[in-house]
Amino acid sequence: MTTGGGRELPPVPEDGLPAEAFLPVTPAYGAGSLADLMPSVSAVLGMPGAVDVLGLSESLAGVDRIGVLLVDGLGAYQLPTAAPFAPVLASLSGRTLTTGFPSTTPVSLVTVGTGVPPGVHGILGFTVRRPDGRTVNHIHWGDDPDPYQWQPVPTVLETMAAAGIAVTLVSRSLYRGTGLSLAANRGARYHVADDGPAVAEGMLAALRSGPGLVYGYHPDMDKAGHEYGVASPAWEEAARGLDAILDRLVHELPPGAALLLIADHGQLNVPAERHDLATGPLADGLAAVTGEPRARYLHVTDGALDDVLATWRGVLGTDARVMRRDEAIAEGWYGPVAPSHAGRIGDVVVLCQNRAVVVASGWEPPMAGRLVAYHGSVTAAEMTVPLLIVR
């Protein structure tokens, strides 16, 4: 292994993950995944034809307005670590859901917003390759490609709005009108909230205004984990900030309202020693590299597929599962994959295991290899997220 990213990392804190957190988890599409959340919420709110897959109706009986707060990076396995700094969060109860694959923000946000698995909506990674060979970074995405064509599935939010159900999105001004926001959340009225207190205020104001759905987004936990690590002082401070939001939401919910807390993925801390494409034979036979350090897509040159598979399996060993695209699709990681979307997945799919990452020096910005906490792969720590309910 080599140190990726070209700088010394801050100390990597202990994130307290048990051994079971590193076991693989299969997405529970159609039974208990992020794709099932908004269809179930819309059914509770009276959306014609919507199915309450998650069985929320019993616990939300009598509710006519629902707030959904998505806390970026707060996986179910992070809840015990956050509890000492977030007593309100620790007091909440509920169940868990799975993310889709890859377990990364753009994939999960669109999965929540559309109510379908990634293979259907087509946002299949942090970065993916376009048919013309260019790379799409779904976080830094404007209007190219056109969000309505690149992600053609109507969102649950716009379907609800068309049926006369009020839908409000409470999120940062930075994200308004971006390709990812349109792909995930089109159809909602956009309420700008540029920090945690504003998210709480915006969600409460919308809930007080009348029946409907209010969907809030809070990114601070994820950012602190990436930059400093889960359980770092910065992450603990982000947990306190989240608890201040929850304190207001939980204690000021108007009559007839409920709050659901979810996340888009979990995180795990990664040691400073990382596999890097810039060293050794891992770059041989590659035409392009996309995805992210925990979930790599390799696009290979003609005739190089078998050699690339053998090389990556030999170098990474137990640090990754390396498979062909058709294997990954057949195993159901993405749900049904539309033929027009299949090429966005690499010829080779690399699922990192343990605490390993594969840094792609020379293929992506150096910052991607300088993080402390990562996600994207299929371990329980990354794939298991909370669904906590407050009446």
C-alpha cells in the first residue's frame, strides 16, 4: 500500500465499529430500502395509487403532514457514537433501512427522491462515464448532461405535487437548480436554509402552514466525517449541531405532524495507507476510472478485461471484491438496470472491503485521496441507515 493524496492525514480516530459492521449487506429494494421511503410516505399522505411498503400507516395514523430530515452521513452504526453528544437523537426510536448501491450521496438522494432503485433512475455512482468518454461528477453537476434526460424518472415529489399535495424542500442555496437537485427533488417548492438552525426553522414553518410533505437536508455530519473522521472533535461538534436541530423539531412539531429522520449512507474511518492507482500495475489496461475510492468502476481497453480482473484480484486480495459488470447487475446490487444506463457502470466493479480504499491519483482530484472517513461500498457500516420516527 501507498499513502494516497500527497499529504499527511490528520490522526485517524477510533470509530468504534464492531466486526459485524464490515459484513456485506444486500440492498432491500421493495422491502426496506431508501427507494421505499417516499412511496410509503406519499401513501400515508393520501397519494392515489401509492403503496405503503414500509408499513408506516399504523405508526403515523392521523398524521396529515410529515417532515423528513435526511442527515448526510449518519449511518445506523454511527448512532451509538453520536449518542453522548446528541441526547435528543439518542432518545429517538425506529428501524433501519438499506441504501442502494453504491452507498453514496448522489445515488441515495435520487433513490429517495424517485422511489426507485439506482438501476432504474440511472444515477449509478459518485462519478460515471458518459457515452462520449467524458466523466460526470454528480455532485458538481450543472445542466450538462440535461438532468431531465440523464435521470428521466419522475420524482415522487413532483407526482405528489401534481396530485395536489404540498411538497417543500428545505436545503442550502448552494444546491438550488443543480443537476443533482433537479434529478432528485424536482417538483418541490424550494425553501433556502443555509445552516442547521435555518433548516429547523424552515421545516417547522412549512409544517405549520398546512398538510403535506416537508423534506429537509443537513450535510454537516458527512462533511466532518470526511475531513476529520467519525468520532473526531469536529464530528462530535457536528453531532451537537444536529441535536440542536432535532431539539427544535421534536419539541415544536405542530398538531397532526410527524418527523422521520433518515440518512443517505454511513461512514468508516480509513488508515493513511491506501491502495493507489499511481503505483504498481493497477493502472494497466484501463481507459477510464470512475466511481469513488470505496466503489470503483474500471473501464478497460479492448481485450484487457481478463488481465485487469486478474491483476486487481491479485493486488487487492481480501481488501476488495472484483467482478465484471454483468455479475454485479445479475446479483441485484442496482435493482433492475435499464439498458440505456448499463454503460455507466464500469466493465469491472470493485467493492472495497475491510477499511480499504483505492485512490485514483492522476484520474481524479487529489482531495479524493485525502479524506479520513469514506463510504460507497457494501458493508453494513455504509449500507445501513436509520429510519427514526417522532409523533
